Amino acid sequence: AVTMSVTNGMNGANGASSGSSGPNRFLIWGGEGWVAGHLKSLLEAAGKEVHTTTVRMENREGVLAELDRVRPTHVLNAAGCTGRPNVDWCEDNKEATMRSNVIGTLNLADACFLKGIHCTVFATGCIYQYDDAHPIGGPGYLETDAANFKGSFYSDTKGHVEEILKHYTNCLILRLRMPVSDDLHSRNFVTKISKYDRVVDIPNSNTILYDLLPASILMAEHKDTGVFNFTNPGAISHNEVLSLFKEIVRPDFTWKNFSLEEQAKVIKAGRSNCKLDTTKLVSKLKEYGFEVPEVHDAYRNCFQRMKAAGVLYDKKVPLQKRLQRAEALVLIGDIFIKAKRCPEEEGDHLVFEQLVAEAAIKREKDTKKKSGKKHHLHPHHDEAEKTAADAPNVPKEKADL
């Protein structure tokens, strides 16, 4: 399978806190969560020492005891309350939301501060909304801009706690937005909007985990602190996301739009829509030789990996063939990203692809007529599939995800 990788950063350069010495030791809070699971896999794959915990952040004695037991150099806080199945839950459970997002987050950061431990907090950028100074298509919000979105209790708690948290000199605060993984996990932003009856079509900043989680570990190891907008550069609309999803992963996918006014009638809490400025993040990561792809390119790469994974696990095709196809899909996706064509070349290219695809389909039909039943025993071995599999203008086989 295609996996994320993490740069070594400063592994071993800093002695462990609480009086111990040696390589970096990571303790992940929210150990059974979605983002926490990705972090754990990344760290293990990089050969880092990593521990996870499910101790409640608001439990002062429990937190201090866990820090003493593990003696980490770095704490990664991927815990918190986002609500199930979404932030509407927080509107009816405000005490529980505050206990986790405010009391718990501050308690863990404070305990780490007292013990000299670096603490990375996976926060949210869903604390803004477009306004006159930050219109759609205009400048993004900076890390120093005051939160202006009060449409949900969840966002309200996050905005308030950040204002206090940023004064802890041991804390790195990373603002994620609408996080996306390479699978169709239930917490994946793409999974969520693909299951909605209707979606709004507004540009937003998004966090592609494949691109950014390795950067979070790198920044933690360098002991960076302060607030960072932690998204891919740029903004992308829901329709653009779903169009790419349809083009690359699921050709039979369809969706409908509705307005913000119509959306407001079916949700309890408002939804943040905004673009975050990533200048600070990109500049910091360049110091470490780490680049973050623009959000449209990042999504195309993500869906190519997703499609490759679907091909990889299609048991109807021999394993070696699956591996070859998955590798080819990833390479092709990278080539497409780097290729730049003028409008005239783009038009000629699409016409050429259409003709090639149509010819491939015709060959397939002719082959079916000749081979009869025998052909149906091996539908994935068609010569046509080799040519037309990635042509954007013809229907494609649905990846088994």
C-alpha cells in the first residue's frame, strides 16, 4: 500500500525531558483516534519510539502520572471533542465539549510545560468565515487574525482556547481544516461530503494528511512553537473536490448542490467557510527542505493513491498485475501534475485521448464477440483496459474501496 513517510528531522538531537536522555520519545494523546492512528503509523515506520494513551486530558492526576510513566520528549495532542457524527452534537453537549476542548487541552499543555515537554496541539482553522476583508478569492486569514466565526459551539471553544494556549512557550499549535486521508475513513472530509444528499459549493482550505502529518512530526522534532495554519496552500470548492473524486476514483458518482440558506435549515450548527494563509507554514518548512503541494495538486495526488489502493486490493486480478497497475497509477498521477500545456495543446490532448479511448472500447467489443464466454472469465485482462484505464473522457472501472 502507499504510505506516508516522515523526514528524520532532529531525531536524537535533543535529550529526553524529565531528566532522561536519549532519542526522542513520542506520546500521542487520543491514541484510538483517526489522526492519532496516522501519527502512530508514521512514527513507527520511521523507527521512532512512540506510545499512545487514552487517559482523559482533563484528569490532572492521570495526565501527570502518564507523563511520569512514559517520560516523553514530545507529546502530540490529537485528542478533543469534534462531535459524532458531526459538530451538531456539540450544540447539545456543551459541558462535555468544554471539558475536552478547553479544560482538557489546557490541562495537558500546562502539565507538559511544568515537566519541560514539547507539546504539539492539532487544533482547527474552522474559527473564521469569509468577510469583507477576506472575501472568496481574496487573501486568506493569518495566524494573527482574531477568530470571527461564532456559528458553532465547537468552533467557539476552539477559538477561545487557542487565545490562551498560544501563550504556553512549549506549544506548537497546528490549525487543520477539513482533513483528508487516502482512504474513505468515516472521518475523512471526502467521505463525509460524498455521503451528503446535497453540498454547498464554497472554496475552503483543506488539510491533506499525507502531505502534512509528516511535517507536523518534523516541526515537533525541531521544537517549533506558536500558531501555524496547517493546510495545503490555496482553497478548493466542494464541487472541485467531488469532480476530481468522480474523474479519478468513482466515475459513476453524482451529487447535488444547495445554498447556504438551504443548508442552514437542516443543521443545528453553522459551518465555517474560509481560506487560511499558509505563508508562515511554507516558509518554515522550506527551512527543512520540505515542500507542501498546492491543494488542487494535492487532491489529484490523493485520489490517484486512493485509486491505486483500490486496484491493489482487487482480488480478481493477480497480485503482480495489481502491484504493477498501482505503481503505474501513482507515477502517471505525478506526471500529470508536472505537465503544463497551453490551452491549444490541452484541447488537442483531450481529443487524442478521446480517440484512443474510443478505439480501445471498440477493440474490447470486437474481442468479446470473438471470445464469448471465455472472455468473461478474465474481464480485467482486456487489452482495452491497458489503454483506456486512465483516459478522463470514458467511463472507468470503480475502485473497490
